[in-house]
Amino acid sequence: MPERLLNLLTFLPQSGEALARQLGVGRVTVHNRAQMLLAQGFPVEVARAGYALASGTPTPGELRPRGTFGGAYRYLGTVGSTQDEMRSWSDAPHGAVVLAERQTGGRGRRGRIWHSRGGALTFSLLLTDGRSLADLALLPLAAGVALQDACGVGGVKWPNDLLAPDGRKLAGVLLEADVRGEEVRRAVLGIGLNVQEAPPGAAALSELRPARRVDVLRDLLDSLERWLTAPPAEVLSAWRARNVTLGREVRVTTLQGEVHGVARDLDDDGALLLDTAGGSARIASGDVELVSTRSAP
């Protein structure tokens, strides 16, 4: 099976002959299996020097997480959606992670399609630690803070997009939860971060600083584990310190329509507070477009 070859590949090239001996197959079979892994989306490098994985590939053997998050880890090639893959992992423990090299049916916020390509970190994180419905609202903000901390660049746009210093999007977050009454039975946090390359109009982390995907993932899981359990007041304070939204003229698209105004602050539950021509407005959920290029007076 190609998976056996994947488990043997490292960042250093190995000859087809050496891999064939370890697998108990011929060199042609090794080559065919390498081509199958490439077709599945895995970053296999095939050259005269041999077979290898692209440097920084986040394989289970290279990840070595520092905490609970990522301790249970599935590394996949091409999938429909990591959110769906996580849902199908019936015995996944709290902190489990599913990462895929490519998604063909990934979801973004408000039903958008999220197309992921190689060179990104696209993964889902499972939370089963008995959160309340009130806790749920702050999770996206905490995830945005964790992203900015781990990447060390840019700022967060309400509620959780990470933007490069020039305003291009670096990363986004999707939260889906199984809620029963006031109890959150399971929450799945999906994150897409452009690391080595980015779609047109977006930014890649490697444009701004050196970034090996496995190192970024390890740092991000560590940061998520810290911020997703931080006290609400600490999360709100950290988000304010990292944001690019407050004080700006914004246009917010909600289910009830469009709201235009100046973003002034966050409510205690993370809702965005606006000053509009008709008075104040409180936005619990919506998509923000930054209208002005500088803070309003």
C-alpha cells in the first residue's frame, strides 16, 4: 500500500533500491506507489537522488506536539473536508487533529467553499471538554489570537481572520458545534493557514518570515491549547491588542442585512459594537469588510 511508503519517507532522499528492500517489493513498485502518493496530494519529491518528502511536511513522526492538542493526529492527502473527516472519527479524543494536504469540499464561514491547495495548513481540531453555550462565542476570537501569536505577524479582523500587514488574508477559522440545550457536546474548529503559497489576493506566511509547515503547526497547536482555555477577560484583552478592526470604518454583512459604521469595541461575549448613523449597533455574527484604510477619529 502507498501508506507504507509514506511512513518510510523522510526529508532526506532515499534511493528506490533502499526503499524497495525495506518494503520487500521491486523498484518499479516503489516508483508506482510514489506516483500514487503524489496523486493523492502528498508532497513527495521524486528526483535522481531518490524519494523524499518536501521539507517541513507535517507528518505524524515530525509533528511531536508539546501538549494534548495533536496527540491524536491523522495526516491525510486529498479529502472532501477535514471537518467531515473529524466527524467520522468516532472515537477521537479531545484535542484530536485531522490535517489534509488538499480539500475538495472544504467549508468557510456562512456556507462558503474553502478551496485548499498544497503548501497550506488545513486542519480540524476536536474540542470535547464540556464547554457551555456561553463559552462558544469566544472560541473564534481565542482562535484568532492563537493564530496571530503562533505566526507572529499581522493582525486579527473580527471575529477571527488573520490578515497580513498589507491587509491580505493569511488565515481563517470555522467553528461548528453539536449543541444540546446549554451544553456543547462537541465542537470542531477548522483552520486554514496559507504557509508556503496562497490563492490570488491572499498572503502566505513564508512571504513575511521563514516558515516550515510542521514547525508552524506545532507552534499553532501549542498556542491554541493556551488561548482556548484562557479566561474570557484575558481573551478579549489579547484580541483587542492584536486587532485591525476597532476604530475603523466597517461594513458588516449579517443575516438581517448590511450595517455600516465605526467599530468601537467588543462586548463581554465578543460581539462587535458599532457606532452607526442611527446610533449604536451590536453585531453577534457577521462578515466584516474594512472600509477605511486608517482608524477613525
